Amino acid sequence: AQKITQTQPGMFVQEKEAVTLDCTYDTSDPSYGLFWYKQPSSGEMIFLIYQGSYDQQNATEGRYSLNFQKARKSANLVISASQLGDSAMYFCAMREGWGSASKIIFGSGTRLSIRP
Amino acid sequence: EAQVTQNPRYLITVTGKKLTVTCSQNMNHEYMSWYRQDPGLGLRQIYYSMNVEVTDKGDVPEGYKVSRKEKRNFPLILELPSPNQTSLYFCASSASGGQPSEQFFGPGTRLTVL
């Protein structure tokens, strides 16, 4: 069965430092996608970054990068040079299947707080 | 502007009074989905739809109904709401071709059942 685990309920980081948010997953399907979303206090879900299971390189989007270690089944989000506006909940999610619209599961989230 | 809209944004109701939360997307996406978000549990999928007239259960479908009569709309129906359905609800949509694609989320509906 699919499973997503985020082991850090909350984190505090000093502004301008880099931060890594952990995510491990479990699936028997060789084709899957991994996503990270940000949820600020206003409540909306903001897509950050995507990694496909067949992608050879780690995904990057501006200050966000995904440290994809397939053998370890981990997909950690790295935020470089953190900013006060990065304070939010962060969710890791996985979707199985290639060319199909299948179930998507989310981790329980990590609350990131950036200290000035 | 590409978006997913939900209505209402906030709703307080009483046990047993049928309600519908609407969801609409303007991106011609095949896939639409409903989630509920509860503290400490992340988002859990209620129902999803791969296209018109095609729906399937997610992880927590009990007490909910959906329909997909048009591609752009995917309403969530609670026929007999109960207090344990008090939650934050999100609708989302995505394209379904090719590699797994990102979902676009609506703004959320905060439901309280008294």
C-alpha cells in the first residue's frame, strides 16, 4: 500500500539558513510522482516542486530542490536561504501510475517556522 | 486566470441538514478530487474522478457523495452531515495524461457541523 511519512511535526530555523524537510515513501509501483506543497496560515495549498520516479536528476525550482534518493525511498525538500515568508506547513505527496489519474496520498505535514 | 473555485468558503450547519459544496475548474482538467484536512492527519482523499461520469472512492468516502456530470464541475454532497465531518475541505484538479502531474487546489471550504 502507498504510504508517505513526514517525521518532523515542527521545525525552527534561523532566517537565511538552509533547511531540509524529510519525506519517505513506500510504493510497489515503479511509476510514481512525488510532490511538495506549501500551506501558509491563510490556508491555500501552493505547489512547490515535482519529482518523477524516472527522472535522472533532482528537481529544482528557484530556492527549492528535491533530494531524491530512490533506493532509500526518500524525497526530502531543501529550501536554501530561508526567508520569513517560508514559515508554513509543508506537505509531501505521492501519486502512483503513469498516464493515469490515480489516488494521491499526503503526509501529515511539517510546520516550519523561520526565526528572524 | 486558471483556477479552481469552491463555494461556500465557510459554512456552519447542523447535524442532518443536507449540504453541497461546489467545485469548478476552468483548465479542462480530466482529474478532479476532494480532500479533507484535519489537524495532525494531513490531507485525506475522499473521492476522485478521472473524467465525466467516472468517480471512485478515496481513503475516507463514508458519509460523502460526489457526481461528475460535467467536466468542469465536481460537487461534494453531504446528505446527513455529522459533527465528525467538521473539517477543512479542498477540491483539486489536474491533467491526467503523461507523467503524474501536479494538482491545482481550490481555496478550501471550512465546514462546521453542530
